[in-house]
Amino acid sequence: EAPAETETEAPATSHEHTRTGMSKASLKQAYIDNLFYIQGRFREVATPHDLYMAAAFTVRDRMLERWVKSAQVYKSSRARTVCYLSAEYLLGPHLANNLVNLGIAEVAQRAGEELDLDFKAILEEEEEPGLGNGGLGRLAACYMDSLATVQIPAIGYGIRYEFGIFDQIIEDGWQVERSDTWLRNGNPWEIPRPKISFPVMYGGHTEHYRDQAERPRVRWIPDMVISGVAYDTPVLGYGVGNVNLLRLWKAEATESFDFQTFNVGDYYGAVHAKIEAETISKVLYPNDDPEAGKELRLKQQYFFVSCSIQDMIRLHLNTVGPLETFHEKFVAQLNDTHPAIAVAELMRLLMDDHAVTWDDAWATTRATFCYTNHTLLPEALETWSVALFERLLPRHLEIIYEINRRFLDEVRVRYLGDEERVARMSLIDEAGGRRIRMAHLAVVGSRAVNGVAALHSELIKTTLLKDFYEMAPERFHNVTNGVTPRRFIVVSNPRLAELITEVCGHDRWIRDLDSLRELEAHADDPKLQARWREVKTAAKRDLAVWLKRHAGVLLDPQTMMFDIQAKRLHEYKRQHLNVLHIIRVYQRLKQNPNLGMVPRAFIFGGKAAPGYYMAKLMIKLINAVAEVINNDPQVNGYIRVAFMPDFNVKNGQRLYPAADLSEQISLAGKEASGTGNMKFSMNGALTVGTLDGANIEIREEVGAENFFLFGMTAEEVRRKQDEGYRPWDYYHGDQELKSDIDLIASGLFSHGDTNLFRPLTEHLIHQDPFMVLADYRAYLECQDRISTVYDRPAEWDRMSILNVARMGKFSSDRSIREYAERIWSIEPQPLGA
Ligand code: CJB
């Protein structure tokens, strides 16, 4: 039974509404009501999931009023609005985050305690919407949080995948994928909007005709029409009244289509059509996967883009009016090339449906879109075969050809006689089967192009988009990525948040991360250092408990340095370089069991794309090395290895607070930015890293003396590649390197099987495209320095405090402000909490 009121407080009903009131009494009453009236349960029979749902509805109710208010204000002020077009949103659990942003985390916890609820267990119950692969999808989610917090009117558009990123389990050391059924128990955070739905067409042919005014027009006669239905999720800013909208589209069969088929008596045909339509938003494609080149993926991209642009036009006509001002009302950010077809879609809708001329439509389109590039890796640069386009999107192919024709004429006039340049810049790659270059479409159709960290943005200008940069340098920008401190400090690491607030004497830092600088003055204070260390150790203890249970590995949070690499598995991220270091330490210990060394827990987390063989083999290698080391009593008091299964946002939140050392060891020039690097550092981990992506800027901010740098620069990498890189020479030139690789090949980690890891070791010795061997020695030396410093706690703690103190730049609030000022030209629309 619920304990009696402990504080003198007015009963909820006397002064505030139980659906919106924020007092403890209101929250308690609302919770009990929601449990009963929505879940149909009372405490005695409620399942853990019922208890979670009641909490979710209690919190959601408190967001709705702000949401409606924001929508009204934005509408009546005709506020300029950002539309973020992204195929991925890796949101993570909503409940804790919304409690924090509403400012009721503490009172809700107390209300829960008085209702005798296990608050932690309720938070654990939430299944996260994993509607993204990794960094790019999580960035979109951080940006939604910051857009609301810095009070910029925004709509996030995307796909409501029925199955998000697969769940990873580890069996016999291998990754096994399980489908992510995140919707099976319902999603309390979304509101279906069946009335907001749009037709989306595929296939068929086009007809050219003249309209009544004798203007040349085109109509598209598709052979398939489906419909996209809106599902809305409110996104509340921290400490403000602004609520933005995340609108995700679900694919359904159109009613009329069903009905027609039904009328001619083809019942099974109608059902089949329904299934085919619903397939389009069924599943998220993993990146780095050959499957991602498939027709269904292009259908998905076009599906959500078409719904979103139709919705924008509807909103514009409803609120502002004439389409000439569309680009004044909206700016649309293309999150990588996945939504790049939007350029052709807006052209089509303006010309074919709204009779706008080519020139006017092009001016509007060009003024509407901006494009963010997230990678230089050639395999991730999207192209689609012309044949596929012709079959699926015949009208868009015509438009793309016309955009290209006009654009290449400009290039020809600008660079007389330079036909090679024309071929390089064309939207169509004519070599080896004609393909459409989506990045070129995005650049040509946008007003601004940006990379995601300083180095990356420079490399865009000098390599990938060099010709485009030469032609219009003023359109190229950098906006360094950021992450939200709400989720990645306050929600993930409440102990650290509390300590920071106490030391600073305010909690303003949560939305003004630069004010963490106030910690600098205390970096040498032994009392703060001791408490800092306690906070870290407590987080390590939590992680150790979790890993014992879910990975079966016992780690000692008291004595061991927690050395963590958590990110997607990819050769360029070089998890195998980390493994070579582990094997080196292992061999040293075997040779000298009395070697005094800093004990370390090497912890990994990350998913491999299901079709990426080498990445999956790397997971197996990590687990194979773990099995040998963890069971070897000669070494396992000093080193242990753990692989966290199913690294996602929720599990990431367990890792970031617990890390002493953050591994950011990609080959320089390959990691566009990285954002995990920021999350770790914000939680007091020191970074071992290369001069790649945002590592460079993190090092600049925290100070070179507080960052463990190793390895070649991007420039050195390029030179070495030009000279002809020979990993073989490194292998034979370094005894220890050779012996580490040979140990893998010997079968020690594979029960004598000398074939299992051969593809990996041979690839390293003969190709090594990401130069693991070239950076090996520098990495080892750096790791030795790290161990030395870790042995001097006062020094380490000081560095850790300074890292946190100087992370202000990496708040996604700063990124969003830069986009707003430099790219979008949009002003905040403040709404009070
Ligand atoms: N990124 O996650 C993805 N998926 C892609 O297809 C291309 C790039 C990552 O985007 C992050 C956000 O910008 C970057 O921090 C990261 O370096 C990049 O790999």
C-alpha cells in the first residue's frame, strides 16, 4: 500500500490539474490514474511494463500542453522552420530524458518512492527506438534535442521503421542478429495522425502534354501508389517551453487501391498489395552492407522524402500561402545523401502539381536545401543505377537529366574545353554501367554544403568535392558535430552531474556547457579529485555488475583502468589495432609474470553490419582473445577483456560514465568526426587518439598535455599511400608486431584452428588498407605513457577534470547555433517553460 504523505502539501486537485501539474501530489495521482485508466491495472496486478507505461503517459501528458502551445505560436508567427531530413534517428529511451528536460526528474523520483515504485527498474523497462545505425542517426537525435533547447522551430522527418537496428547477441564469440521488435508492446511516445497522410508513387511512365495555357507540362502515371501516414513524437527542449515535432512516416496500402482490387474480385491480390506497401517502412538497412544497395532502400528513401516534401508544401499553403516564398518559410537539411532525392522531388511537385516554371522551381529548390556530408569513404558514397531509377522513378530521372544538362553547360562555359572536368562533375557516372551520383545531386541542388569536423570539411574541399569547391567556394562550410549534455551527462551520469552542479554552484552548465570552465580552478584540489574518483569508481562498479551479468566477465572497478572502445565495428576504426595491443600486453605478462603493471579492463562494444564479413571476424577475435586471457590465471589478475553485447544508446549510457580511457584510434582522414569521442571525454575519460575527425579539435580544446596522441597525420597517410604502402615491411621489421600477429595465426585463440583468423592476419600483412601495422609501434608507446600517468592518480584526475571543464565546444547546442546563424539564417522563437 502507498505510504502516507510525508510532506505537507496541498492535495493535487485544489490548485492544479492532475494531467499537467508538476507537484509531487499531482504526479502521484496522475500515475495512479494512468495505470488504471490507460493500462487498466492496479498496483497488485500491474506488470513491470504496465508500471513503465503509466510513467510514460504521466510524462507525455505534461509535454502535450507545451507542444500545442508551441505549434500555435509557430503557426501564428509564421516562424521560419528547419526541416531535418534524415533516414535515421537513433533516439534512445525517452522517459529519463523527458523527465530531465521537463525539470521534474527529482520530484518524479520522490513521487515514485512514495508510491513504493522501483524507479530504476521502470526506466530499465523501456525499449529504445533503434531507428539508426550509429553516429549519423544519433547525431540527428542530438540535434533534435538541441533544436528544441535553443528554441529553433524544427520538424524532424524520417521513417517509422517497424524493425530498427537489429539486436546483437553473442554466441560462441560470434555476432548473431535478432530482429528488433521495439513496437511489440506499443509506443507511448508517439501519436498516430491517420489524417496526415500522402500518396507516394512508384514506377510507370510519364506523359508530356500542354496545359490550358499552352505551357508544356508532364504527368507521371505510376504503376504503384502507396500512402505514408504520420506518427508524431514531441521533442521537448531542456528548461524551455519549446516542443518540436519528430514526424516519422509509416507505409500503408492506399484505401482506394485496396478497394479497386477488391471490387474486381481479387481478394488475395489486394492483400498482396497491402503487404508490398507495408514492406517499405518495415526495416532499417544496416550501413556498410551490400544489401543497402537494393531497390527497397531507394524506395524507402523516396517514400519518406516524398511524404515530407508534400507535408511541407501543405503546411506552407495552410499558413503562409504562395509557393514563391516556400524557401523563406522552410530550410531543409539533408542528413547525408539518403534524402538527396528531395531535390528532384521538390522540383517535380512544384512543376507538375503546382505549375511552377523550371526556373522558378529551381530557384526555390536551390534556396531550400542544404547538405551535410558525413563520410569520405568511397563505399559509403551512394550511387544508384540509372536503370533502377528509370524503372522506379521515371519522372525523377527526367528531372535529374535536365538538372545535369543545365549544370554541365555552366561547367563548360566556366572551364572551356575541360571535358574531363565535365565528366568528373556530372550527376551521372558514365564509367562501367551508368549510375547517379547522389552526392553530386545534393551539392548541385543545395545552397550550402558542410562537413562535420574541421579536418573533414577541409578534405571535402581538397578531395571528394574539389571541383565543386573550385566553382563555388562560398557554399562550403564546416560545422563540427556535437552531442547533447542532457542525455550524455545528466541522464547517463547523474552522480557526475550532481558533483559538477555542486562545484559550480549552479546547473546552468546543462544548457551553457562553456560554463564548465569554472571547474578548471578546482582541477588540482585534492578534495575534488577524491570525489571525482569516487564518482568514476561508482560508475565502473555499476558497469562491472552489468557486464558480469550480460557478458559473464568479472572486472575489478577498484584496481583496473577501464579502457573502452565502443562504436560500430569497422576496419577503418581499427578495433584490431586495440587487439594487437592487448596481445602485446598478454605476451609481456606471460614472459614476465611479475611485471608490475597497471591492471586494465579492455572493454569493447559495437555492432557489425550483418554482411560485413571482416567486421564480424573482428568481433569473434575480440571474444576469442577474451576467452584465453580471462581464463589464464597467470594474467587475469592484471588484464581482462569484455565484449558488451548489443551496444545501443541505452547500453552506451552505461559505458561513457565508466571509462577511464577512450579509444579513438581510426586511421587519420577516415573518421569524419566521431561523436563517441565527445561523450567519453564529457564524462571524464582521457582519450587515446589519432589526429582524425573531431579528435583534433578535442585535443585543441582540452590541451595537448591532456590528450594521448599517437600515429600518422592525414597528410602522412596520403604520402605513404602515394609512395606505395607495404605492410609486409612493417611485419618483418618489428619483432613484437610479428609475434603478435603470428600468435593470432598460430591458433592459440581458436583452439588450434589456424584457418579461422587467417583472412584477418593475411589481410593485415598483405593489404592493410587502414595501416594498422604502420601505426602499431606509436600506439604501443603511447599506451605505455598512459599506464605511467594512470599510476599517478593526482595527475590523472587533474587531466580528467580538465577534459570535462573544456568540453563546452562539443555541446550540440553550439553546433545547432552555428547551423542557425551560418547556414539556415533562422532566429530562435523563445517560449517559456
Ligand atoms: N557516419 O554513422 C555514419 N553513417 C554514415 O553512413 C556515414 C557517416 C558517421 O556520422 C557521424 C556523424 O556525423 C560522424 O561522427 C562519423 O565520423 C561518421 O562515420
